[in-house]
Amino acid sequence: MREPITTPYANTARRTPALTKARRRLLAFLLPLITLAAMPASAEDTEAAWEAAWEEAEEREREEQRLLEKARNVNEGDLVFLDARPEPGAPRMEKRIHLTAVSLKTGWARMEQCHYNLDPVPAAEVVYGGDRTRAIEITKSEDIGTAVVEGDSVQMRDIRKGATLCVQAESKAIESLPGDAGFLVENGPFMRRFLDGYYPMQVELVIEWPAGLLELVETVPAEQPGYAVAQNDHSVTIRAHFEGRLVSQVRLER
């Protein structure tokens, strides 16, 4: 049991234990108040009040240490795949690209993208490449105060917990590689960034085409824990769980 502090209302000659910074701050603020409030109280009541104040100060100090430790561990952009199951309700993004025979000539394809369980913040944006995305249209907005298309971005305000944003657009999604190397579909960088840190994110990317038009050659990154690749004769699906910045490359051929 902690030794009680010597006060005018605690009849003890024991020494005061060393105070932490949080205790000193708390004592400097509360001493006049506690002294006045405790005038008619017993020594036991006064000691209990100091005990409660100490406990609160120590809990605040522990919370400060937890926040500092969390800040030290924040990802600064390095790509790290996460094998652990995502937390329920964690932010995730789904993107679907529809390739056609015309897409192989022009590079342009229809794209649909949805962001689920957005972080509750006053404002956020989704930015697309200005020269690679056109005809952006918001198709769904839930638990978001306002969401508007501005140039090559979607600007959001008053984003509440569990918010959803879906858009559709035309995307310069595929390019021909030199020689007979086939075609490249590159997406990203995908990221969940707040201030100077990067936080866990889930992405599902589906690239589809008419059956028999294309087949998968390789993906970069390659399949690994936290980066799953599935394919059939008309699509490839990538599911990623990661921190940092992810750029996905998919090479296809006829």
C-alpha cells in the first residue's frame, strides 16, 4: 500500500513518496482545491482523495506512454504485408476494372471503386491521376456530410464512423509492353495515411475481361502471406492486407 502524503489533515510523519511528473502537475493544480474542500473532512477521507488523485495521475501517465510507444511504431511508408486477420470494421477498399478488346488498343477501361469503413475525420480526399482518370462520378455516399468531385479528386467533409464512398470512372488502366511481352495493369499507390503515419489497409482488386481474351502471366508483388492472388479464364483477383504504400502490377498476355 502506498504511503500517505503528509497534509494538515493526515496525522502521520511518514515521508512523501517521490512524485512523477504527472503527479507533480496534478498536485500543483489540485492542492488548493483539495485543501479547501477537505477542511471539514476526516484524515481518512483526505487520504482517500489523495489516493484517487494519484491513481488518476498515474493512469494519465500510462496513457501518455502508450501513445508515445504507438507513435514510435507508426509505419512511415515502407510496405509491410500483414498475415493477421483484419480487425472487424477495419477500413477496406474494393476496385474493379473491366477490360475489353477495345481497352487493349486504347488503354481505357471502366473502373468501379468503393471505400468502406472510412476513418471518422472532419475532412479527407481520394485523389486520382489527372491524366489517367476521367468522368469521375460518385455512385454511393453513406455517413458522409458532403462528397463532391473536384477535378481529379473526391473531397469529403464530416466523415462519420463506418462511412462508405463509391465512385465510377474511366481509367487508363492497361498499356502494351514492348515486343511480345503482353500488357501491364498497374494500380496504386494504395495507402491509408494519417498525418505522417501509414496504417493497416485492406484492398481487393479485380481485373476482368471477356473469357479467353487474356491470361495472367505474373503479379508484382508475387503471391505471399498478406497478398493473395486468384485467377480464372476471365479475371484475376488480388486481396491485400498491408501497411505502407502498395503498387500492384499485373502482367497479362493474349
